[in-house]
Amino acid sequence: MASELQTRVLRKITLRIVPFIMLLYFVAFIDRVNIGFASLTMNKDLGLSPAVYGFGAGIFFWGYFLFEVPSNIILHKVGARIWIARVMITWGLVSAAMAFVQGATSFYILRFLLGAAEAGFFPGIILYLSYWFPAQQRAAVTALFMAAAPLSTVLGSPLSGALLEMDGLLGFKGWQWLFVLEALPAVVLGFVVLGYMTDRPEQAKWLADDERNWLVQTMNAENAQKAATASHSIWAGLADIRVLALAFVYFGTSAGLYTLGVWAPQIIKQFGLSALQVGFLNAVPPTVAVIAMILWARHSDRTGERTWHVVLACVLAAIGLGLAGMATSVVAVLMALTLVNIGISSSKPPLWSMPTMFLSGSAAAAGIATINSIGNLGGFVGPAMIGWIKDQTGSFVGGLYFVSGLLVLSAVLTLLLSRSQTVRTAAAPQPR
């Protein structure tokens, strides 16, 4: 039974931290995938083929891959406040520069730079949450944070569709307005981070003395409890076989997630809809997914089970992608995309609860970044393969089946990983 002090502290840090990091991720995700809506008119204006567009949209993740681990190690050393602010300001500036793309080459360069600029944000926040929240609450809190991704599609899709209607205003294309106006919040919030974010519980002046002492002691005790089995060094975080396994699990989920972000607007638009109609319809599947992922993560925390919560979600997403490939109407494709959204979103919180169970300190910083950097290459492979296959066949079907297969592999790898007694034990409910 939770004490009154524990309940009070968890409520206070949740209200202080979670809504703010959700806002940051909301803005980050819009800037990452608004290329999906810009493509509705930009591709024709610039003469970009499906293969060129898919490759350029995905090359973002090569920048991520190269700079993710060093970025997260720096964050662990200098603190989240300074480093997250740096990340947001630079990615906002690069995202705005997308408005001035002239062709394939500049498209590739700016998408790569956007990935390099944003590298470290997501794994940095996952690491940051491990400083503040005990393991037993971490999946549910991670789910709230990650709900910002589908929420950004819910609210960002109609906004992006409306911004495309500004075509011709002051001589700029609608997709140019989209990039500039949606980049501004990242720059502004980067400066807000400097004044609002607190690096560690020890520095939290907004907690009462007894609250701060309880939190510091609880997190120190948890770290001490896993000290005998946890990996601590940077090299241990990079070389741990469980880290590599989780990276490949995450690869499939990333392929699914960014297939939605990059291609879903075009998949819906093929039924003859306007950009504004696509914007509103594309908001439907993630609306359902937000609710599902929070309930799924709470169930994972309550039962202490991680493996099957990841496996079943990946299988559901794979089925949804297969059904999307067979859909012959707007209603059918929306129902299929809803299954994909639920599966992809629900798989991530229990998945991200695993690495901090067997890694700590510098190893956690390196390990989380390794999982994210390798795993996010799925965000390159999925969209790029769909574009290439569409160029070859004129259809989305083969590409959707390919990404569905990657998600099935993620489910199988998760089952294989569950044989690790360390992960299974760490995921079990902690004594109260």
C-alpha cells in the first residue's frame, strides 16, 4: 500500500514533468513527420518520385543513428536542461529551413541534418524519466510521454492540412508555410526549457524537504538494489546483447511508426480526397491509439509483465498493415490504420521499460541511445522500401506487407529475449 508521502510526491513530479515533456515531444514529432503532409503538394512542385521521397524522408534516421549515442552521453554529463534546450533550438531552425528545399539533393541534406539536430531528444527524455520515477511507475509515465506522438497526429494532421491551403499567400507554397510555422514552437520552447526543467531530484526546489528526501532516497535505494547485476559503464551499455536485441525489436516498431507518419496521408489520399479531408481522417486512428496505449501500459505496470505486452502489440500492428494493403475503401483503410496505430503505440512503453531495468548510469545513457539509434533505422528502411516498391509496382501493397513482416520479426525477437532471466526478474513487481 502506497504511503501518503509517496502518493503526494509521485503526483507532484508527474504534474510538473510529464505535461511539459509531452508538449516537447508533441512539437518534435510534428516536425519529424509533417513531411507526410507536405508531400501531398511538395513532391509534385519539386518533381520528387516516390522512391526519392521515401529515401529522403527516411534519411533523417541516419543523422539520428550517427549522433544519438554521443548526444545522450553528453546529456548524462551536462544535464537534461541545457542539452534538451540545445536540441530543440537547432532542430527548429533546421525544420524551418525545409521550406527552402529546391530538389532531391537539398531535400536529402536537410532531412539528414534534422535527424542529427534532434538526435538525443527521445532517448534523453527516457533517461531523464529514469532519474525521477521508480521502475514500478515507469511504463505508465513513459506511455503518457509517448502519447504525445499519436496526439501530434490527432491535432497536427488537421493543422497541416489547413496550412497547405495557404498556398500562394505572399508568394509562398502551402508546404513552405507548413514547415516554417510548425518549426517556430520548437525554437521558443527550447528557451523555455532552460528556465523550467530541473536536472535531478536533488535540485528540485519545487518539492518540500520531506518530499525531495523521500524521492532521492527511493531512487538511490533502487539503484543500489540493482547494482550487483546492472551494467554501469558506457562500454557495457553498448555491448550488452540485450541492448542489441531490444534495438532490433525497436527497428520493426520504428518501421511501422514512420510508415504511418510518412505515408499514411498519401495512402488515404489515393481515394480521391482533398488535403483538408485527409488531415481530419488521418487524425482518427491515433485518437483511438492514445487511449489504448495508456490502458495497455497501466496493465503492464500492474502485472509487472513486459514481454507479451510488446509481442501482442507488434502482432496487432502487423495484422493492421496487412489489412491496409488489402483495403479497397476509405473506411476499410481507416480501420486497418487504427489497428496499426494501436499496436505500434502500445508496444513502446513496455519496451522502453526494459533497458533501465538492467542498465544504470553511463551504461543506461549509452544503452538507451544505442537502442534508439539502431532501432530508428527502421524509420529509414520502412518508408524507403515502401517508396521503392511503389515506384516498381505502382502500389502500396508490397511495401505494407514488407513492414508487416518486420513487426512479426520484432514479436519473435521479444519472445527470444524473454529467456533472459535478468530482464524477466527486473520487470516483475517490486516489493512494497
